[in-house]
Amino acid sequence: MKAAQLKKYGGREAVAMADISKPAVSEGKVLIEVHSAGINPFDWKVRAGYMKEFIRLTFPSTLGGDFSGLAVEVGPAVAGIKRGDPLFGQAYIFGGGSGSFAEFALADTKDVAPKPKKLDHIEAGALPEVGISALQALTEHLRLQKGQKILIHGGAGGIGSIAIQLAKHLGASVAATSDDTKISYVKQLGADQIVDYKKEKFEERLKDYDAVFDTVGGETYARSFKVLKRGGIIVSMLEQPNQELMKQYGVAAVFQSDQVTADRLAKLARFVDQDVIKVHIEKTFSLDQAAEALSYLEEKHPRGKVVLRIKG
């Protein structure tokens, strides 16, 4: 089978196509015929070596985590999954899978769920990481309620676009940051207020917010504390809680480490099938173009998602 593998840490040149054997199915695993593989910022950061202190890879290593496809072989001690079932989830090689940038991928059954009925494979393959990020932040950490106000950074990105839709469904008033090229897109997602971060300071325009969801980090994270009312909360995908700022502004802060699980994927699928969440695909690439696709995501900061179209 074909797979896009990392030969070494680096840029586009570090990724190469290879012909390798299909992974062998073992207990608690399912072999997936991969139809699509979503690409996340995490993937190009792995390629570049930014994660090597936390994740040990043996080269060559098949890249990718998010996928949508069909179950083709089920391992021992697996219940509720049969051959031919359409599934979506994750198959990161360091998470017990074999990597999703391949024609076939091995996944742990705790990391997969039935594909949303209203999505095709391209859309479903784009959803696991960004959908779970938004779901965890808004429903588990922030516990967003009807009538509350939330600021979502990076509103046009993969995570932000899902978070805006989910926040509106939960009854919140939503502000989002974006640049001027993506404002109309963020408005279509449902944001009530949009701040062009290149032209104005969001902390000067927005006050007394209940929650902030930070997908940017750095200076943006620190400035976000000024937006919150006392008793508010900020969840960051990138920054550890700043105790000094928490005390100064009288707010709570949480660092979120995403965890894709079958239960969360099932909940996400229900939101999709209830028309709460729609997935926007900006661009698709073939499996042979995996290196180019990773660079595109790294350099272009697209609206919505970039996906590898592997079958169909």
C-alpha cells in the first residue's frame, strides 16, 4: 500500500511516498480502508520536529491522525464494529495506530466511531481533531451556557469555525477574531461580532466576557484576560495557566490537551447529524501530494480544513 512517511525532521523534503505492507490487525484494533485524512497544524509541527521532545518517532514513520473510511478487518475482542462500517476518528502512530496518511490505517477502537451520516468521507475526515477541540473546550471546560458571552480566537480556522457554530447552538453571544480577508466567512459561521486583529485591539472593544477560547497563544493569550469579567474563564490550546494574570483579573484558566475518544466522536457526530455543525473544506490534495498539503496548511492559514483525498 502507499503511505506518506516522514524520513527525518524538516520541511517539505522530509516527506516521501513509500510502498509498505498493510498493518496487521491485533486485539482491540480495526483496519481502515482510508478514504480521506484531515490535516491539522499539529501534523506539520510533527514534521518540522517541534514535537520531538514529547513524541518519539522511529523513521521512516507514517504521518497523520484524522481519517474517515471503511472497516475492512476487525481484531479480536472488538465489539460493535463489523466489516464495511463507515468510521471516522484518529490513527496517530504514537497513539496506538499506524498513521492515516496511507491507503490503509490501523486504529484503536477507543479512537473511532460511526461516521456522521450527513457528511461524506472528505468532510468527516476533516472533523475529528478540530471538532473534539471545540467540543471539549465549550462543553467540558467552559461549560458554556445560554446567554453567556464568549470570545473565540482564530474564528476562520479549523477549530474556530467549529467552535463558533457550537457556541451559537448553545445559546451564547459570540465574538471572534479574524483578518479582513475572512470576515465574511466568520460572519456566515454565526459570529455576532468580528474583530480584525490586524487593525484593532480586541481587548479595547470587548469587555465583561464570560469565556475566551484561545487557539493562538502568546501575546494574544495574555491580552485575553482583559476581556473577561471577574469569575470568567479562559481555555487555551497552547498556553499553560498564568497564575499572575489569573489572580490579577480574578479569573480561571485552563490548558486543554485534546483527547479523541469514541464517546466524544459519537457526540460530535450527533451534532453534525442535527445540523448544528457544518464542515468547511478549503482545499483537497491527493495522497501523493501530502508534502505539498502540509506546507499549504503551514503557510496559507486557510479557512476551514485541508484534506487528503485518498480513495474515491
